Amino acid sequence: MEDISVYREAFVEELIEQLEKMDQDLLALEQSESDELIQSIFRAAHTIKGSSAAMGFNEMKDLTHEVEHMLDLVRGKKRAIDSALINLLFQALDFLKLLRDEYMAGIPCTDVKPFITIVQNFAEQPTFLAEGREVKGQPYKIQLVLSDDCQMKAARFHLIVKKLREEYGHVVVPNPLLEETEELADDALYRNVDVVLSTDYEASHIEFVLKSLMDVEHAELTLLADISLERQEEDPLNTEKPIALENRPKQTAPTIRVSVERLEHLMNLVGELLIDQTSFVQLKNSLYSRFSNEDFYGRFEEISDRMSGIVSELQESVMKARMLPIEHLFNRMPRMVRDLSQKLDKQVELVLDGKETELDRTLIEELGDPLIHLIRNAIDHGIESAAIRQSKGKAKEGIIRLDAYHEDNQIIITVEDNGAGISAEKIKQSALSKQIITEEEAQRLSERDALYLIFRPGFSTASSISEVSGRGVGMDIVRNQIERLNGLIDIHTEMDVGTRFTIRLPLTLAIITGLMVKVSGRIFAIPMSNVLEIVRLPRERIQTIRGEKVIVIRDQIIPLVWLNDILNYPQAVTEFSKVLPVVIVGSADKKVALAVDELIGNQEIVIKSMGSFLGKTNFIAGATILGNGRVALILEVAYLVKQI
């Protein structure tokens, strides 16, 4: 059973990769016709067909067989690349994705036969082309056998095919490997080959011509019953068939597949090692005052420093092993933009930057929904119709730019459009009409605060409910997801210029940098991804607005709270000091200033679960073990900010 599950896991991973490749290639093919793209899509379909047949996944095998045949017609210039073909191939791809999801969920698969019939009917009457000209005539299958003593079978085969094309009609070589090159190492592949010829000549005449050629041992023509190529089921396990030589790639760095569970276990071990290494450093520091002049201390310090370097390098290597290029996420977006812009009758170009930027695979999985919602909103609400854009002096085609890059210990993702922008006043009025805010609240709202009302539950500016928007759930989901990932989201907008959403996230959720603070004699860790600023604030700068303590930083009013009050700890002595250590934290779109007793400094911390016994604890995201063996709790900034 374990072996079966391993094969199944490998099949699913390969299936996801191949379907994603087909998606990207189809999008590129729609923009610019290319034989290389057709060949790439064909190979992906062929790979899926073989692996699904090996797994007994007959629904997917049957559908990819028909897709493969359709692509073969295109490669043979019997079917033009037009919008009808592209749309059909996209429908087939969507069906394959549906089958994949059903297979992964372990539920019965949708019946593919009706759709297969549609594909077959579409392929029934292709047009034959030869050298750009339509060729009328009968389609024949030619069984061509070269003699054993032919020294250069590949070259001879291609010369024969060239003669047939130039003098007698249109030739299709069903096996793409034989069509592509004359330089394959295995000449034996060309000894016995079937090709398809569409010609006005008599079959007997073609046979006579072929048999009279040098090195041709046998040539036989058979009239095809219908105009399409014969389609025979291929056994993916049949090693006699030349299916393993597809465009051998140049040598690259070897790779292996490793299960996520093994990486998680390795990360846990590195975390334990990091804790011990921190303890080792603290031990070295405590011994300094007593033994700094002793010989053994110099050796001890040398070993400690070397251990620190090795542990840091090991941690970085394991972190990188968990990382994936954000391209895996970005590649889902072009298809969605294409379909949605067609549905809304808008012209939209999606520009992807920073696809090579890496982040933890856990974050990639969690970021999908927020980015989809942001891009859908940009198309639906941001980008204007072509007519409106032209009336504003803009280009007919709107642009949405999706970008990712690293900044310090964070990843920054931006979703930017050059559309209409967001009207803060319109947002405020919509929130009023839906009773999300009161008249009194509306009067107090700054323009920036009004913009952030779009993240409130139930908010929407859509005048009617549609498939795309209007239910008031999209941006609320975005905010909740970003908060859950200890991230921040910011908005910048300008009327008739566009809108940019900026998301800031930690690179990983396993080992993070924490700001260690002391509150009522206890040490807490605040994730640095949530820390916006650290200030030492004179008490006279604390103000009171409507009975609430606030501070003003660069003309921005930020609520101030004492962390010991939030956590229900006794009053700290520093309450009476002249200068107050303050940590300004943020979650999604909100900021709060936390007054603490003491700032200790930054430290790499390993996040440990609180365990099922304690369950979910308010304000606490987890715990970490300090170098002295004590436990420090990690604050859940998102929950804390929301409560304040």
C-alpha cells in the first residue's frame, strides 16, 4: 500500500506540473502561433496520457488521447489555429483539471464521454495544406520499410518524405520524434515507419515510385476510412514503441522529489539545533567574565562561533529546500485574467514580474485566494471598458501588474492596475447605505480610513450581484488571509491613474525573527514581520482623543495601549518612567502602538505549537524556547490588533 501511495503522489505532482505547462503554453499560443508551442502542448498531453493509463485513470487517458489527436492535426497543418480551436483546448484543459481534483479528492470522476464526442466532432473534417496550398485528394496510410543494410536510415527516411511532399501531396508523420530531426542516435527507429499521405495520384503509382527508390524494402498504401489519422491506443508500458526519446534536454542539475513531511521533520530538527546553539552562545557569554584569559576559553569561543556559522548555514539550506518560486502561484493568473476579461468585454493585459522570487511553499498555497480576489476586483472595478478608457485619453487595453520581491526578511507582493482608482467618498457612502458605519463614524473618517472600509465584512460597491462580484465577501477574505499569515496589506490609489495593493509577508512561518520584549517580568516575542517601528516616546507626547490614549507619528494617529493591560498582568514600574518603549505593530490595514517595559532585541525563534491540551489561547500564536531554557510566548498580532 505504501508503494501505491508513493506512485500516486508522484503521479499527482507530475500531473499538476504538466497541466500548468499546458495552461501557460495555450495562453502563449493564443497570442502568437508557434510550432514549438504546439509541440510542447502535445508532449504534455502525451505524458499525461501515458502516466494516467499506467495509474488506471481511464477517464483522463481517454480525454488526453483525443486532445493529443487534435494537436496532431494542427502539427500536420490539417487544422488551423483559430479562436474556436483555442477555446476547445481550454475547455479540454478545464475538464482535465476537474478530473485531477476529483482524483485527488477520491470521488467518482465526471463522465467524459459527452465532451470526448464534442472533440471528435470538431476534428472530423480538417483541411489539408501543403506548402501553404490546399491539397485535395484521398488520405492514404503508407507502410514504409527500409532495408536492414541501409547505413543512414534517418537521412534516407527524411529524403523520401521530402520527395513525397514536393511531388505528390501532403505528408504527416504521426510520430513527432521522427519528424523533428535526422540526428537521433537510434537509426533503427526509422526502419519501419507509417506515414499519412493526402494525394490525387493513384496508390499503385505511389507504391511503384517508392519501391524504385534506393534502400526501400517494402512500401504499401492503404486508403484511410475517414479523413483523420488512424488513432490507435498506445500502451505506455510498451518499450518497443519510441516514446522515450522526446527532445532530450541538455544536462541540468539533478533533482529528486522529497515529501513535504520529510522537509517538515528536517525543519523541526534544525529548530531544535537552533535552540541549543542559542543556549551555547549564552553559555559562552556567561563564561567570558571568569575565563576570558584562559586558553580553553579561546578554543571554546572558536568552536562556538564555528557552530553558529554551521547552524545558520544549515538553517538557510533547509529553508531554501522549502522554498518555491512564486511563479507556481503567478502562473495561475493569466488564464483567469483571459477568461474574466472576455466575460466582462474588457481588454486587459497581465504583466508578471519577479516570478523567480522564492517563498515558503506553505505561503504559496495560502496566498492563492487573496491574489485571485485582488485581480478579479481590479478587472471588475478598476479597469474601465475600452470605450471609457479612450474617452479619458487612455489606451484601450488596461494593464494589471503583479510583482513580487524580497525586502529585508519579508516578501513584498503588489497588485497594481492603471484603471479608474478608488473613490474614498464613494466607499464611505456605500458603507453608510449598507449600515456598516454610522453617520457619526463617517464624519470622523479620514480619506485613508475610508479606503480601508473595503475590508469590512459585507462591504461592496457593486450595484448588482453577478458571478464576478457584488456579494461583499472578496476583500474581507483577503484581509483575513493576510492577517492569518502575519502579514500587512496597504492601499495606494489615485483617481483615473490606478490602484496598488501592497502585501508584506514573512518569508516563512517555521523559523522567524522575533522582537523580544519584557512585560511585567515576562519575556514575549513579537514577529518582526508585524513590527513597523520601534520608538522611545517621551510621556508628554501621549495624547488623549475621546478618552483613548494615542500617539502621533508623522501626522498619523495611532492608538496606544499598554501590553500588560491587554494580557491582564500587573502594572509595570516603567509606567512611571519619563520615556516609554513603544513597539508599533500592524496587521492587514491597521496599526497599534504597544507600550512595553523593556526592549531586549531581535532573535531567531522557532515557533512551537501550544499543543492540543491548551488549544487556542487569545493573543498567543505559539511559544519558543529561549537560550536559557525558558519558554517565551509569541504574540498573535492579528488578533491583538483586531481586539483593540
